[in-house]
Amino acid sequence: MREALPPGSTIGILGGGQLGRMLAVAASRLGLKIHIYSDEPDPPAFAVAAARTVAGYNDADALLKFAGAVDVVTCEFENVPTAALEAAGRNAPVFPPPRAFAVAQDRLAEKDFLQELGIAVAPFAPIGSVRELQAALPGIGFPALLKTRRFGYDGKGQVMIRSQSEAEAALDSIGHVPAVLEGVVLFEREISVVAVRAQDGTLHFYDPSENVHQDGILARSRVPAPISATCVFEARKIAGKIANALSYVGVICVEMFQRMGDGSALVVNEIAPRVHNSGHWTLDACLVSQFENHIRAIAGWPLGETSRHSDAVMANIIGADADRWRDFASAEGTSLHLYGKEEARPGRKMGHFIRLYPKT
Amino acid sequence: MREALPPGSTIGILGGGQLGRMLAVAASRLGLKIHIYSDEPDPPAFAVAAARTVAGYNDADALLKFAGAVDVVTCEFENVPTAALEAAGRNAPVFPPPRAFAVAQDRLAEKDFLQELGIAVAPFAPIGSVRELQAALPGIGFPALLKTRRFGYDGKGQVMIRSQSEAEAALDSIGHVPAVLEGVVLFEREISVVAVRAQDGTLHFYDPSENVHQDGILARSRVPAPISATCVFEARKIAGKIANALSYVGVICVEMFQRMGDGSALVVNEIAPRVHNSGHWTLDACLVSQFENHIRAIAGWPLGETSRHSDAVMANIIGADADRWRDFASAEGTSLHLYGKEEARPGRKMGHFIRLYPKT
């Protein structure tokens, strides 16, 4: 067990997107400094960082120097090369543990890991060739989802297969990279649990949110999710089991499907070893946000409150919707969060807003 | 009426203390950038600023250059030289209006301004010499407070006079600078109203807080203040009258005494033309804090919610109390805010914590 990093210490963050930006702001509340490492020249998090490094994630020298200048290293995106974490780890402690990234970056490793823990996942099969895909399809059934093992996010790197004859075209469309074939789970809803685990193993949970996606991108999250207390309990149990098995430190998000017609039966869809879009509502509906609790955990501080003082709906602002910032800014009972991104490309997350309601 | 500054614009702030730091963080939520101007080499706000200038407040060239690099200029401390505001004003709009600083910086001008508006103040007399002081004391009565006209804050620059014979020593102790003699108001409590006024004159109010001082420094604020609805109404009316008379833009704080035994009779103690320590509770008990509403007002944005979702107590962390950060961080139902100051000098505001309670 390490000593807590005192106020004035520096948190190093690999990645400079909106998650890094909100982590930086959370760290500032605690009197901690932020050093952002990014491979882009002016990412959103630079505007609120005390120190900045621009270098590639394969630049071992830059990573060593960066880690030498900070007191702890963390990460705001999950596809960071594990070699980068290892390089940084030679000069500073790294949280969450690199194994969490290795598991989350590979859909096959992730599913194997979950199955070993006895956690339900969608039926799946590893796919390396058209022949393997054709052989696996009848067992998985239709429709089925073909997903690349690596680098998938926001619905990218996946394709729906509706009949045996679509197999070859599906593999073509993902460039014949190693893949996983998944059965489609018929679900009532998607929920996610944001948990935070401290260095001493203390686990706290935020309330599960119900998440709605549009075009493969998270559109809205709301708390409380309309699920039973038993289902909340099961969801937390699963997230806790995962965090403990990984000896996790920091915030972790587990996305789950609630099976159709079967109250508390949950199937895990994905693990994100980081703060997560479906936890943004904690910024305004909780005293201590997911961002601050991640910083507290990796800095060895006592975890903060995860209870909710209000009900909330969080909605993402995507692409050209950002032009409507005046409307969002004047909406009643609503807070607006913009990420400081200049170019509003289609599908790009530009910000979000949160509407609060009295707690039910 | 100016156009609202779009996301991506830069807010220039004169001063780099904790108020500038929290303003910078609030601006980042709205996708706005911050440029901090400070006469210190590494003030708290630099750690969360996109751009930084170190120069004196009498350096006209530096002020012009600074104002030329930003889209609007504001201020986080009230004793900024008005000449600095005028210099900056040649290259950018400046909010709040410089007149608000001129009034707030001089206790005599402040009292004259309030009296002209028909707002009750403590009995007072301008003091320029021992003779004037001796002549004024019998009319004001004992005890009386001798206060420097300028540069008073946190109880500095004032001395209590308990008898006619203490007059000369009192003037000695404040160095014979121009002063004001004030009668002591017997009060039930001190309250303050944080208001925000937009460029179009829209006025919003946060709930009045009750404030408790120790050694001349604010120790705690709590909302709601235990005062009647009539008293809340009167307090808002006074703050609104002041803001309107100054054609104010931004957040203003008005400190008032509730007279002993006389329910809603209020006496104004002080005007602060800025975000204020007694409004820090808005960071966690409101959807939009005083800091964000100040930024919204000066940027020409729609004002945000000022309603309170929770009751709150804010307590300052002063001097060596900051060593107890672990205790504060682990207190139940409490958020911790540290300002990133290295040296915990006696009387120095190092941070604060906020405890929330369900709204009554």
C-alpha cells in the first residue's frame, strides 16, 4: 500500500481528450497538478493542464521522461499500447493495472476473462478466416455480430451478419483482421455500472445508468435505471467481481444487457478500464464525480461519496448539434459541458448536457 | 448588447488566486479558454489556464497586449488598480464595469453610493486627521470601528475604538491613511447575497447564506440562512438595486447585517464586485455555480440555474488546517476543494469543504 500523494503532487495522464480534460479539472479541485501526454498538438485537455507533452505512444524516451516528471501515471483512453504503459511504469506507478488494458483491448481476451469468472456473456466464437466464420455461424445463429478483436469503439469495427451468404462480405468489410463472432442478445435495456476501487481494495459503486445508443454511439444515460433492487445488486456484484479479479485501481465501467423478459439476468457486453461517457451524469448529480474518484483512487486518497443527490439524464452533443449551444445553455434545470473541440465532425462527441430532477 | 462569445473564445482574468482558478475551471466546462494575468510567478490559477502572463498591474504595455489576446477581460480580486482596467479596456470589453471597482475599493465612496440609493448602512464619518476622529467619535458612539478607506480585506486595515482616549493610537495603528469611522451594528447575523447580472440586465440570485467569521476571516457559510421569506426578499431587493445602479455585469456579492431584534431590517456592510467566498457552496449545491454564472454573464451567454438542489454548509480551510486534508477528504457527505497553494501561512485560505444535506 503506497502513501497517498499529498496536494501539490502531479498526476500524469496518457491521452488528452475530453476524459483527460475532465480528469484534469477534477484533480485541480484536490490541489493536484496535471501533466497531459498526447500525440496530438493541441488536444482538449491541454487547456486545463499545468504541463504538456506532445509525443507518440511508441516513443519510449518521451514516455520515460514524462513518467519521471509525474508522481503517478493513468490513462484516459483504453487503446493505449500496453508497451507504453510498461515504459511509463519504469519511472512511476501506473494505475489502472496494465492487465486491465490488455483484457479490455481484445474482445476475445475479454470474453475469456469474463467466462473464467463465471460471468454471462453473449455466445461467441473466435474468427480467423472465412472458413472459421462459416463454420461458426450456424452455432451462433442469426443475426450475428462480427467484431474486430481490437480497436473497436462507438460501433466501429463491427458488422451485422443476417445469413450464411453474407459471411465473406462481412470479413471483407473488416479487412480480415482477427475477429470475434457474437450472438445478438435480445435485451430489455443496456445498463452500465461505474465502480471505483481504491489501492486498499475498497470498492464503491455509482448507481447503474440506463444507456440508449444511436448509430452505435451513446446518446443518453439516465439514473436511476428502471430496474429492480435485485438487478442493481447483481450489476454491482458483477462489476465488483471484475474489478477485484483485475486488482483494479481507479474507475472502471462495465456495460451490461438486461435480458429480455428475465428481470435480473445480466450479460456483460464490455469492460472499459477508465472513466466512461455513461458516468458523466456523476459530474452534477453526485458530490464527487467519477473523474474525482478516479483521481482519488490512483493518488491513494480516501474514496469520495458515490451517492446521488438528484436523478439525472445525460445527453451527448454530437457533431453539428454543437451549433445549438445557446439552446442547451438556456434550457431549464440543465447544465452544459463543452469539450473545447474546434471541428464538429459527424459522430464526434462535442459535449453533453445534464438535466437534474429531484431524487425519487 | 454584444454578441455572445462562442465556445473556443478566450476569457482574460486579472489575478491568479483561487477565485481565478475556480473561474478557469468553470470556463472550461463551457468550452471557453482562459488566459490568466498575474503579478506573481506561479499563482494557483496558472495550473488550469491555457495561457499565462506574468506582469505588474501598472504595466500598461503588458495589459494592452493581454487584452489584445483575449475576447473579454474580467477580474478576480477587487483591489485591481482602476488604471489597469482602463488600459485593458482599450483592447477588449471589461466586465464588471470599472465603476463597480471604484466604488468597492473606497469605503467612503461605497457608503456614499449606498446612501444615495436609500440603502441602510452603519452610521459613518470620513476621517482625515486625529481632530476629525475625535470630533466624530461622540456622534458615532462606542465601540466604533476605524477602517482604512482602501485595501481592507479579511479584517485587515481596521481597528476597534472603545473610548475617546484611544483615538490617536487607533489612527497610528492604521498609519494615518484616509479612513472611515463606523458605528458598530448590533446584529443577529451576517448574511450575503450572491447575484449575477447579464449584459441585457437579467438578474438572478442565489439563496442568501449565513456567514460566520473568525479572526476577521470568513469561517463558514450555510444555506438556507435561518431568515424569513420577507428578509430573503429584502436582501435580494438590495442586491438587485446595487447591481442595477452600477449597470453591473457578472457576479456581485453584497454582505449585510440583519439588525438584532428587527426581523428583516438589513444594513449593508460591503460590496464585492466579484465571485465571493460566501458563494463557494454554489459549487456543489447548485447546478451552475457562481463561477460559471460569472463567466456566462461576461461572455454574453444566457445565465444558468441559480436554484439550490441541496442545503449546504461551506467551511474554509485556513493556514495549517490544510495539513488535515486526509480527514476532510474522508468526511462523509463532504466535498473537498484545495487551491494548490504550497505555503500554508497563518490566515491564508488554502481550500474549503462543502457538506450537503437534503433540501429542507
